[in-house]
Amino acid sequence: MNVLLNGDKVALEGDPIKVGDKIPHFKLVDQNDEKVKTADLLGKVTLISVVPDLNTDICSLQTRRFNQSVDQYSDVNFITISTNTVDEQRNWCAAEGVHNLRMLSDEQESFGYATKLYVPDTGFDTRSIFIIDASGTVLYSQIVPEISDEPDYDAALAALSQIIA
């Protein structure tokens, strides 16, 4: 699959996960330098916001937007995944006052390769949003066609509201 980066076509690692798929096995690192595996995300509905690089404007906007939504959904896990290092994520969160959602680092590209969201030409995962149920089945998928564009927040949050209703 291809997406655009500033109008130029770039290829993803393969065909990304889609609605109906089980979330594959991967390992990430949280802000406490603890490993987080796929199994650690199960048990609750989870909204996964994937951003290429927190230190860019659109990624910052996307992460802050979902951070503002967390309190409206008490029974939902909100996580943001980026290929930034844990230290970069910590520094960004401190500077932006983001503390409501869980930040996970895909610096080792495990998530990107497992989900086929990794963009080899750039070294980061493509901008996307997924909602998985408590068993790890993908119920909602949004891969933003142009990486430098914001996702459709309203569509993702409307889907989330329907899923938990």
C-alpha cells in the first residue's frame, strides 16, 4: 500500500491491518522504560493513535486532540504510538502538558512492521488511528492518505462512541 508524504508517493511495509483483523504481536516501550506487548492492551476497548514524529506540528496536534478526549471515555484505553525515543516522548509530554493518554515508543519498529504501517523510506510509522475491542479485534481503521494531513478526529470519536454504546 502507498500513502503520500507532502504529495510524494511512499510505500508502506505491506498491506496494513484492517477492520476484522486481530492486532498482531508487537513490543513497545512505555514512559517507565517498561516493555508493552500486544497482550497488555487487551481487556478494554483501545484507541490507538499512530503519529510519525511527535516533534512535528501535525503529530503534536493529533496527540493533544486525543489527550483532550480521554476524560470523556472512562472505560477506554487511549494510547499514542510514535517512533520517537522514550526520552523524546517524555520531553514532549512535559513541554505540552500531556498526561492523560499513554505514550508508547516504537523506536524498534516492532509495531510498524507487525501492523505493516512502517514506511521504510522515512523510518517512521504512517499516521493512522485504530480502535480495537477487548479481545484485540480491529473495529475501526483510518490510515490518513497524506501523512502530513490531520486524521478525521470526528469520525474516529464517533466510531468509538458507537463501539462502547
